[in-house]
Amino acid sequence: MGLFGRSRTSVGLDIGSGFVKVVEVDHSGDQPEVSRVAMRPLLPDAIVEGEIMDYGLVSDTVRELFDDTGLDGKGIVTAVSGHDVIIKPIKMDRLSEKDAREVIKWEAEQHVPFDIKSVELDFQILDPHDDGLQMEVLLVAAKRELVDNKIGLLQDAGVDPGVIDVGAFALHNAFEQNYPEAQEGIVALVNVGHETTNVNILEDGVPILTRDIPFGSRRLREDLQRERGLTAEQAEDVVQGREDLVDLGQFVESSADEIAVGIERASAFLMTRDDAEALGRIFLSGGGARIPGMVEKLGQRMNVETRQVNPFERVPVLPDAAPGLNIEEAAPMLLLPLGLALRR
């Protein structure tokens, strides 16, 4: 929802539970191009369930990533997400954006389960050209402590955040850029991260619900270690498809079932609507989308067309953008930082 002044390049920074990822986009041509991609792993338990457990370690990792790439840390775009962020479509009396901003705090008090004095609020009018008496508004609230902590972490790393976005919106931003044909009907954009899966339900390209599921690819690695006696390195190789495991399918099926239950719960409200339009397609991103068989198992479980997202489907990557990184292998993990970098 944030905008920043026009410049030739913009940098998106995603601090996930497993990796710190950065994408630089060049906006000077006819279409955006990715000019730099880099990522660095975090040590286990540096971030747990979205909460930073070791600020010094995470801050140092961010600083080292920017030092190694030579990227300018000024005015970067980053995001907050998790249970301390509320995204909710609401209806309110039709007003101009200026007037709506004056009253949004009072509207938010009816919908946000936090002390309204402790949150940062923003909104977007979804039907600005309609002439009805009421308007559809997408309300966003984030605990101020969450935002302040993110800013403090970045400043300690010598990085200046120009925009704090919302993770679900950044995912949608990159998805819309790459899959314009998928902006019709009801679609689930599902990002399977290291510890958390974000489910974003879109209707005709507009986010109507977002929900986090406490499941990530880390769970599958731990299951393989516990039940098959694999080391952490061996489990990682299996999850990344570098090594085979005879009965991996049963583990992936169990993981897909857990994700499917989360999608079903998130989209259950669709069946209560008058039009009763069902979920049409699922697009899978994040590190969990790379798990061998995950796309197929989830599609079978949901009985819905399921595809892996390619963040670079319509956003070209310059040849020297990712030295030392297999961009094709890493691509599903880069949807969020790309969406941040696409902000202008």
C-alpha cells in the first residue's frame, strides 16, 4: 500500500525464518527487470514462529548480505506479517479517500481485536469508481510494536527502510505482475515458508482474505529426521530434491493434507455466499513449493488445478543478476522480495 518516489531501482528485503532474501528491480526500461538477487541462510531458531529470537544474529546477516552484494541500503522496501497483522475487507459509507482517512480509526475499532491506540492503520478503497451508498474497503492494521521492532532491526543493520509493506500484499503484487490471466475468479495464492504458510484468497485479483497456517517446510524436515533417522543435512537434501527417499510420498501427502485443511478453513466462507462460487485454482510459492510431489499431492487432495508460481514468468532476470545462485531452484522462494521490489 505504500508508495515511494520514482527512482531507477528499488530493493525488496524479505527476512524469513530460514533465509534473508533481497531482490533489486530496475525500472528504467519499458518493463521491470531483476538486476540483483541474493540470499543468505539464517541459523536454526534465529526466528521462531515469526518472532526474532536473536536480533544480533539476524541484524548481522542482513548487514553482511548488503555488504556482499554492494547494494545501497537506503529506502529499501520490506514487510511485516503474522498474527499481529490484520487484513480484513469491510463496508463503510462511501467517502472520498481523504474523508475516509479521517474516520478509518473509528471504523477499525469495530473490526480490529487490538487496542486501536497500539496499531498502525492503513486502508484501500476497492471500488473507488462505484456510485453506491457504501464502499468496499480493505482494512490493514499492524501492531505498532511489530513495525517499530522491524525498523529498529534494520537500522541496527545499517539499512534504511523507506516502506514497510504487508507480506500478503507483496506476494499478491508479484503474482499479479506475472499472472495477469489469473486475476479472474477465485484463486488461492499459497506461500509455504520455513515455519508458516500464508493463504491469500483472491477474487478477481482483489485480496478478500488472508490467513496464516502454523505449518512450514521445517516440519517435514523434522519428521524425516525423527521417523527416518536422517541427519539435518540429509533431510534438507531430500526436501530440496537433491536426494531420493523411497517413501517420501507419504510424508509429502501428510504435509499437503495439513495445508489443504488450512486452505479449506480459509475459503469456507465462499460456500455461504449467494453466488457460492468455489475456489478455482491454487498457486503455490515459497520454499515448500519446491518439495518433490507437493504441487501434485495438494492438487489431488483439493481436487483443484494447482501450479507452482514462477516469480520470473513475466519479469526478466538479467544474466549476471544472481552470481553463485541457482535462480531456477531458488525462484519459488523469491516471490515476496520481488513483490516488495516492484513497489514504486
